[in-house]
Amino acid sequence: MIKFTPYFKIMKKITKICLLFALVFALLITVNIFQTRDEIELEQAEKTSNSFQMQFKDSRLTSDQVLKIFNQESRKYGLSFIKDTQDSKNGQVKSVIFNQKSFPNAHFRLPEGNLFKDGREVYASYPVNNRTRQIPTFSKANRIKIQSLTKFFEDKSLSVNGTYTVILPNDLNQTKIKKIIAADLGEESSALYAKQSGKVVGYVNRNLMLLVGLVVLTLLVLGMTIIYLPLSDLKTIGVKKLNGYSNMAILWDYLRFNVIMMLVVIIVTMVGSIGYFSYLPSNFLPSLIAVQLLMLLFYLSLNIITYLVITQVTIGRLLKDFLDFKFGNYLSYVVKFVFMIFTTFVLLQTGQQYKNLQNQLKTERDLEKYGNVLTVDLLLETGLAGEEGLSNSPHYLAETHRFFKKLETKTQAQYFNAKTIKPHLEFAADKSLFKENEEFSYISVNQNYLKTLSSPIAKETATSKERLFLVPQELANDRRVKVICQNIMNILTDNQAKDSKVIIKPYSEPLQLINFNPTFPRNLQNPIIGVFNDQNMTMIEKSFLSGTGVNSSPYRIKNTPENLRKIEQAIKELNYSGFNLKFSTVNSILSDNTAGALGSLHIVLGIIIVTFVFGVLASILLLACYLQTAKKQIAVRKLLGWKLFDSYKDPCILLGIIYVIQVFILIVFQKSWLSLFLGVSLIVIDVVTSFLALKIQESRKLSLVLKGEE
């Protein structure tokens, strides 16, 4: 009735494939971890046991003055200075005042000696003009360039503000040097050496999580095949036992080829890594070998199951055609359940990604009219700007506001930011005036935006000491509106509030304004409009100036060659270290977002396909294990006319429970009906495929089993 030999061969091939995949994934995981480590090492290369950082904010010193002071201190005390910035591609740029007594050449993977003999030298990990020497890196994605600080300040528009690392010879005292530097620069020590917040690079990333997930899936399938292999080859085990083979000798016959293959692959990947990578960290190869040997050890550990099966095979049991291996069946159920959980999670992610794509496409349609409007696409904050931006410091807000004011004048930049005010939740006082779920649409705009409206209110203006609020006619005499406006004014500083007068004016014409941010209603009907000027822009309104993308940036600028030129000039003149913006059209940003959403959906669908194939294989192996351990009982049931479900009642019920749990989770947590549709479709395919495979295994006559030939 049951022919197992072809399946035994297939399972052997699947085992080999799983082992190869496991070793390759182990290689990729190791490479990923060392890529991250390489990035961290390059970013922190200037740090030594005797170094400290200092920071210039609003320094009145010129670049020439700073260079003169740093060069004097370098010659006198053997100090090295490094200004840390980033280029447009997020690469590290280290600008150096070099002193051979203190500079850590080895940290930058450069030879000992004077690296800057004439100050024109440039060291980089990537091709640049007049590169003196290449800096070796483990990953090409990790970019670093080292140049002299003099070369950096050749561009006189660049600010001295930013973060500097001071490196001392080992015999110098930091406290003494800090006092000397502060005195020479004329800066307060408390401000110059204030504790800084920095960028943190974590080892966990999306690619690493994906690789770990693939390893787990591969090892689960490997475990299933290892359970099935000895069960489908019981006669061979019995014959070997008749010929006097020990249990360990029989086990080694199963392991020999795979162990040798894994050792060969480990050697090949090690040699290949030496040839492929131009720079290998000191412990990369030992780590790679250790991780891959761990895979080998895991494979050997899994074969304890094989050993247990071998020990249970006795001549007496073979003659009785009886082998009870319930442990293998239970383990098969556990593996199938794990695959179900993973598949369900990925299906939910698919629904979310599909919903994101639908929302993105809808946004493109809604904002088609505004496709040629410029807004902030990318904000790259490093150094001083990066540190201050994390906390929205007053200096950071002042600089972003100063930049906005320049564009407001030169390009007629508009400011538009919408929000939904929920007084019962947001206001500390006067809550009794509002219903619990009452909401008000509010937009904050500048005068440039107001002028663009095809409504009489476009002509409304306010003096520098007035904060203008435009409200729908029906709310003009509503006390609640005054409370809302007063709460907005309370956000201002005391001086601003004291100097600003609230002006509330009604408008009677119906307004429908387009809001870019999908978090709030797209079409705002008759909102409360707050019009600010330079004197009374709130801190919150200023904080939104660092928002990026169509959803978050309040900038709206007409796309013309002249405006693009003025924006580029304003960015160059900003003189705020580490603050770089990129403006793009709404169409361009939305197209990129849609492409990203579509790419994410493709990735998730690919993961579903892989997971589903593994899940089907788990179902087939589960049924095969059950069939192998109960083949005689099943054969008798078939002769008695039992139906397929009745013959495999136990695994069918357990699989049914697993499927019901999966559908229930999808119904409760689904973000899109696509998740449920895919989930049910995959279950149907899983059931049909599994039982077709089962019928094929039952293709031989029942008499073969009953005669003991199987």
C-alpha cells in the first residue's frame, strides 16, 4: 500500500538543501553584524582612552581664528583635533588638526607616521579627487573621509559651530587641557563641554531580523525531515541490525555525507570571504566559523531524534510491524503550530502593507492638483544640529525659524499645519464648556498662505503685535472659540503673550481647504484659522518646521527654477553646522512613497510564499509521520471501508484546530480583508496539497502492508 522509498530520497535532498541554506544564512548574519560593527568603529574612530568632546554653539570666532588656536595648541601640547560632520550620502567626514603624538592612526586603519605632511592629503574609503590612500572598510556602504581642518574651512561659508573631538597624548591631564582650551577660545567651560546626546547605532536591523527568521524556518523544516527520515527507512535499519551494526554506526551512516558536506561548505565560505572582502576585522573569520559550527552542532543535536528511532527498532518489533513513535508526531504538531503563528503574523503584515499602499495611491489622487508644490523631502541633521534637534532646543528652533523667514521673504514660502483640537483632553481649564468628544478643526498658517485663498479673508492682515484668528461666522460669538484661541496663545512665551493681542474675526464664506496630512481629515470644512507672524509664532509651530515629507512638512513653495536657486542659496547661507535640507515636489515624494509601499508589499508577499511552502511541507511531513507510525492500523481501516477523514482523524482534528485559530486571529486583528482572503486561500491549498500527497503515499496495495512487505 505505501511506498516510502521515493519520499525518503526527497527528504534526504530537502535535508541537504536546508543545511546549505542554514550555513549561507549564518554567513549573511555574521556579515550583517560585522557591517554594523564596522559602521560603529568608523563613527567612533577618533575616541581614545584620553579624548574628550567639545561643542561650539553660536560661536563668534571665525574659522581662521579657530584654526590658529587649534594649531598652536597642537604644536605646544601634542593635541589632535577632529571635527565630525557628514556628507550628503550620510558618510563620515573627519576634518583633522593632526599631531603624530596623539592621533590614533590605527583606529582609522592607516599606517603609522605623519598623515598630513602638507595639509592637502585626503584619505577615503571611496574614490574622491586626489585621494592619497584608501581607507579599508568591511562594507562599501560604510563611507568615511579624512581631510585636514584647513581644507574643510576653505569654504568660508561653513560655520565653526559643531562637535569636535580633542585627543591628548597619554601623559596629559584632561582637566588641565580643558581649562587651557576654554581660555584660549574665550568660551565658557560649562557650555563648551556640556554633555552631548549622540547618534546610537544598534545591531538589530530589518535585514538581520529577516535572516534570523529565515534561519528559524529552515531549522524547523530540517527538524521535520530528520523526524521523517528514519521512520521511512525502518527496513534498512532492521537489516543493518541483523548484520550486527551498532546504533551509533547506523546513525553515522545517516550523518556522514551531511557532516562532510557542511565542513566543506564552512571551508569554502571561509576561503571565499578572504577573497571577497578587501578588509577583514580581526575576529570575523573566527566568528564566522563559530556560527557555522554552531549550525553543525545543532544538526547533530537534532539527530538525537534519529538515534531514538534507531534504538526503538528491534527485530521483534519489525516482525510484528509495530513501532510507536508518538514523540515524533507531537513534535510535528508543534512545528506546524509554529509555522501557523509565523504565517499569520506575516499575513497581518501583508494586510497592513496593502492598506498603506491603498492609502498612498489615494493620497496621490487627492493631491494631484498640488503635485508641483515644493516641500521638505529630507532633513539631514548631524553634529550640532543633530544634537540640538533631538531635544528641540531653543537655539535649534531659532535657527529653523530664521531659515523659514528667509524663504518666506525670498520665495513667498507658505506655512500650513492642520490639527484636530480636542478641548476636553487638551485643556486644563474650562473643560465644562466642551462636550467630552467635541472636536474642532484648526489650521496654523502664515500670511503668504492666506493670500492664496480665493476668499475675502485673503486680504485679512495683522500687525506684528497681533495674533489673528479667523473663525466661521456661526462660532464668532461662541465663548468656546475664545477659550481655544486663548489656550493657543498660552503656548507662547511670556514676553510674546504680553506683547501680542488676540484678534478674532469671523468669516461667512464657506471654506474647504486641502490638508496634506492623512492623520487628519483631507478636506477641512470651515476650520478655525490661526495666522501668525514673526513676533508671535508659537514654539510648537516652529517645531513643525523640521518635519519632512508630504505628511509632516508645513512648507509649501511654488516650484520654479528661480525658487529652487533661492532655496539652494538659503541653505548655503544658513551657517548652522550639520543642518541640511532637501526640497522636492509633492509628486516626487508621493511617487517615492508609493514605490516604497509597493516594494514592502512585494517583500512581505515573498516571505508569505516561502513560509507557505514550508508550512505545506510541515503538513505533509506531519501526515507522513502519522502514517508511518500507524500504517498497519490505517491499512486495516481502509480494508474495512473507512473514509479518509476517519482513517486520519487525530491529525485532521489537530490541523483543523490550527486552521481555526489562524482564521480567528486574522478576523480579529486583520487591517485589510486581503489578509483574511489570503489566509483562507492558503489554508485551502495547504489542505488539498497535503491530502493529495497523502493519497500518493497510499498508492500501493493494502495487501503489501497486511503481508508484512511494508
